[in-house]
Amino acid sequence: MNNLCDYLSEFPRFRVAVLGDLMLDRYIWGNATRISPEAPVPVVEVTRSSAVPGGAANVARNLLSLGASALAVGCIGCDQDGEELRRLLEQAGADISALQVDSDRPTTVKTRVLAGNQQVVRIDSENKAELASALRQKLLQSLQQELQAGNIQALILEDYAKGVFDQEFMQAVCDCARAAGVFTTLDPHPSHLFSVQGLKLMTPNRAEAFTLAGRPFQPSRGVPLEDQELLRVGAILMDVWQPKLLLITLGAEGMVLFRRDAPRPYHIPTEARQVFDVSGAGDTVMATMTMALLAGACPEEAARIANAAAGVVVGYVGTAAIDAQTLRGRLCGQS
């Protein structure tokens, strides 16, 4: 595994754009020692609160913590939450010059209330209506300028179905990246059956993959490479979306990588030592896999690196980003 560590030293050479639904993840931490007399729910006595970039913003945060440069492309609301998200991204080192402010919608905020390490409830504040065409055009123009200037080496699309993407817009940004010789990766949302063309990589989880393939969900059948339903779903997605690579994440069973130029998929067992919270793990997989591919790793090596990164962040409570030092320690057996 030590040779996988060599790729991490290449990460600072690259600048990656992340386009998608930017969010603010807010956490209210406390203790629950009694049940409310008003309803059968716990009473949480708040001890502290915190906030971190979420959604597409968390992917940018992961890129930065891995040592790369990141351009955040998306919209925030004209509100205090939007300003807080802007400030958090800027403090993390992201380029926020492509952020647009939408005065007609609030910043998407996911507020999680935790008692100890247990999530009690999540409260979503959002507007899922489609972005105005003028705003989409501004996002596209910002991205085109960066691509034409040669400032971006990869483009990550993060679709959480909060209004940024439709079929036409997603295809347009893919086409712009392809024209600039830049590869595009997509974390898809199961409600958007776009099947855009020109993708280097897609990273759905098992449930998302079944929905995107138009198949009724089937739970795990044991050994992933003997799971005929899973293999059928992978084949459908490779045929319809035609990505060069398809990485389906399977939670405790690891990941399965499909390659257009390989006859059989490749299974990577999970490396998670303990699981506290899976929120944001997919963001870490996307950021790490993209960076490893940029650094010259073959798809199987890149998937192993991403798998190791996911195994770290699920051991944290709350949305977390992997850092290069911790990942290096996991890959090289130093931690």
C-alpha cells in the first residue's frame, strides 16, 4: 500500500472546480437526560453549536484539506447563513469568486441536533425550485472563463436536487469541460435521470444506483461480485450514462468499481474501523477519487485511496473532511 501514498504528494499541483448545491451544515450539540412532558421526545440541553460547509461546499472543503486548490461554483442566499457559508469557504482557502447570490431563495441549511453522539433530529431549510436561467448562465460563464484560461484540471458536479441542475445545464457544463480537455465527475441524485454524456466518473451509492437504473431496490446479496442484481444495475448505468468509470459505494461492503475498458468489476472491501456518522462520506469519496485520478493513479488504485479516506471520515461525528496527513497515515500504516 505504501506506493499509494506517493500520489498524495501530487495533490497540491491541481486546482479543481466544484459545481453544485452548496449548503451549510449546522450542528446543535447537547445532552438528553429526560423526556419532554409535552410530547414523547427527548429534551436536549444545548452545550454548543457549530457549522461547516455541506453538500458541494463539503467537497470543496475535502479538496482543500487534501492539499489541492478548489473553486466553489454555486449559489447562496442573500442571508446570514449565506454569509456564514461564504466566510467558512474563504477561511478554508476556497476560491469563492464564482459564487452567485440568489435573493429569491434562502441558503440551504441542514441543522442536526445531537444528544451525545446520537442524532435526534435533522431540520432542513431549503428551496428546491430551479435556479433562474440568468443565474445558471452566470455560473456557466464563470466556469467557462476558468476552463478557457487553463485554471482547472478537473470538474466535479455535486447534484443534491436543490435547484442547480437540469438536463440541459448539466450537459452544457460537461461539454465545456470536455472542450477544454478537462474531465468531469458526477455525484448524481436519484431523482434526476439525466444520463448526460462525457463523464469520467459517477459515484452513486447502492440505493441511488438502483433508482438511476430504473430497477427496484434489492438489498445486499452477500459477496458483491456475485450479486447479480448489483452487477445488472452497474451494467445498465454504464450503458445509459456511458461514464468511463462507475464507482458504487456499498457502505459496510465497501465499493465496486466498473470500468468501460475492463471485462469485470473490481471490489474494494471497506476499511472503516468504526462508524459514527456517514454524512459527508460520499463527498470525501468523490474528492479523493478525483484527486487520485488527477495524480496519475489507475482507477483501481484511486478507488482504494478513496475507500481508505471514507473509512476515516465515517469514524467522526458530523460532516468531516479528510486531511492528507491522516490519509497518508492510513495508507502507509502509520496510524
